[in-house]
Amino acid sequence: MEDKAGTQTTAEALVGERRAKRDALRSLGIDPYPLRFDRTDTAAALRERYAGLAPDTRTGTVVKVAGRVSAIRGHG
């Protein structure tokens, strides 16, 4: 859909950008919508394991976790 000036709406521009990124991943042989993801840890296990670390401490350990952001609270 175009506005009166003949330009794309913001929503359509975002959809087009996302489709371009999806197509770029596919051209690299990466499935943008994989059927499975092999996690190595849960967030609860990581919280327990690293409970004594100060914020922003690096351990050198690489882990894979999965989940969804259900809410973002912007009032710190």
C-alpha cells in the first residue's frame, strides 16, 4: 500500500526488509525457520551455576538457550 505521496508505508517497508533478510539467509543455505534447536542449558540452570558472578563477568563458556521474550519493562 502506498500513501498519497507514492511511498511505502512503514509496515510494508519493514515486511520487505524482513523478507530480504529471510531470503539472504536462505541463499547462504541457512534455514530461517528450523524445525528444532538443540539447547545445552536452561536459564534456571545457568542462574544456579553462575549465581556468584558479578554482572557482565565473562566465563568463556558457550551455551545455547531457547525461549521467548514475553514482556519488556522499560522503566528500569
